[in-house]
Amino acid sequence: MSTSSKVGIAVVGAGYWGPNLIRNFRAADDWDLVAVCDLDVERAQKALGARSGVEVHADLVDVLARDDVDAIAIATPARTHQDIALTAMRAGKHVLVEKPLADSVANGSAMVDLARSQDVVLMADHTYCYTPAVQKIRELIADGALGEILFIDSVRINLGLVQPDVDVFWDLAPHDLSILDFILPDGLRPEGVAAHGADPLRAGKSCVGYLTMPLPGGAIAHVHVNWLSPTKIRQMVIGGSRRTLVWDDLNPQQRISVYDRGVDLAQVSADDRTAATISYRLGDTWAPALPEREALGSMVAEYAACIRDKRASLTDGAAGLRVLSVLEAASASLVTGGSLVDPDTRTVEREAV
């Protein structure tokens, strides 16, 4: 730790996401932002502002050599995450990584293994997991308010930027997959992944995609991602045996609605479904009150707490690996025309917290 009461942090990457991290680390009481590293020095200086006293470096080696840097936050393309993270951890620094954790399960596993051997924190920046809405959803599921989970349907569509290096699955789906991993009691462990994608623009990659994931116990999860929609939708429906929850992230007045509505199946005999009686439940709807706070602020606070308490984070390296496992399975499914592929997330265990 640095000599002050704060944790010294350097942000690596000042492009799209880096300025958001810079702003939150500068505002947090737990952190002392001491450096920003980017190959484009002018871009880094612009992200900091004209009167900033924070130092800018073009070379990561110079950043990691500083005694006042206890941790780094990586906001660079996924293909660079492994090299930067491994170099930082070998220098004894804690590491926060923008989603996805890496560009492959193999590279992500190397990061997780080194973090354990070096006894440093490796944390995935699964930002949505730190929103009040997603944390409330996790609480309701854990408390049994929804009952047994029957289905999850998630939609993340907008008129977005076609990425040069990844398809729509790797660009948008990590948000939804990280949320599912966070809210499901045993994490995201689908029994298979089937992906269907389309490239109507002839961009050479899927611009529209659908993920279907059978879950343990007979439930199913479905994720729709799309760069081509003229309207923006951020919605998740979670159907349970007791209640159904709808999360509309673009509705600040009522982000979460819980419906006491559904289908009840009363069986006369466990061996004879034809004798079952179906009834429809039409109950009340309620909206839990949610605090207003920025997710990134909560995320950087969790990062500092993990370093001080020497514990794994809520979105640790294992969580990042489970997301990567599903993304890799989705890519394999696309190659085979949408067949069901085993993501083998069962080997990716939660770290002790």
C-alpha cells in the first residue's frame, strides 16, 4: 500500500471507458489516482483535464516501477488484457480489468492462476453488477421472493457501433452474462449454449445475435443482442414459480416491477401430467424503492475494500472466466450453425469471499 491512507491507482487506457474510471477514482475517498497510461499521451491528458496534477505515461513499465502505484485498472481492448495484467501482477500490483476479462478462457485462466500465486486481487469490471437494480434483483432471488427460476429473457439492443475486432456477442452479451452470473445463486452454469447470429451488413461478423442457454433444473435463459436496432432497449424478464420480475433499465421512475402473476400447475399424480390442472394467478404488482448511486462508484469502493480486506471481490476472476466460457461456447456454436455447445463452466468455481 502507498504511504498515505489511500490506495494508489493508475488507469491504463484513456479511450472509451478509461475516462469514466478516471473520474470515479478521482472522486473516491479510498483512492489516490497517481497516473494514467496510454500510448496516446494527448488523449490521456485530455481525459484528465488541463489543470490536473496526475502524471501521464506512455510506457506501462514506467507506471509499474512507481512505488505509489498499488493497483491498476485496465481499460484497453480485450486482446491486450492478459499481457498487461500478467505484467502488473508480476510487479505485485492488484488488477481491475474491463469486461470481458480476456479474449479467451485460456488467457483468462492464466490471469486467475497468477493472481492466486501472487496473492493479489484480480477483479472483473462487471459494472452492471454494482447497480442498485441488479443488487436488488440478486437479493430478491436469494430471499426466494420469485420462487424457483423458470426462465430469463434479456434484451440489449440499440443502434450501436460495429466493432472492428469483435462481434455483437463479445461486445454486448458480457453485460447480460455477468448479470446472470451475479444474480443466480450458483452463478452462470448453463447446460449448453446455442448461438445464432446474422450479418446483414456484410461486416464479416455477427451484428445481430441470439443466445439460448438451458439452465439446471429445467429453466432456460435467452439473450438478444443487436447493433442494428433504431430503438434502444435494456430489459430483462425473470420468471419465477412465485413471481415474475421485469427490469427496465431505461425507466428511471420504475426500473424494477415485480408481478404476482403466473401459471400454477397442480398435478393429481406425479406420474400423470395429463391429469394436471392449470390455473392462472393474477395478483398485485409492486416496485421496490432503489437508491440512486452510480454503479462505478460502488465498483471502485468494492475494489478498495477487497485490497484492504485481502478478499475476493463480488465480481472476481472466476466470475470473469464463467462469462468467457459462455462466450467461447457461443463462438463455437456459431461455427456449427447454432448447435448446443457445452461451455464447461462447472470447472470454474467461485472464489471464497
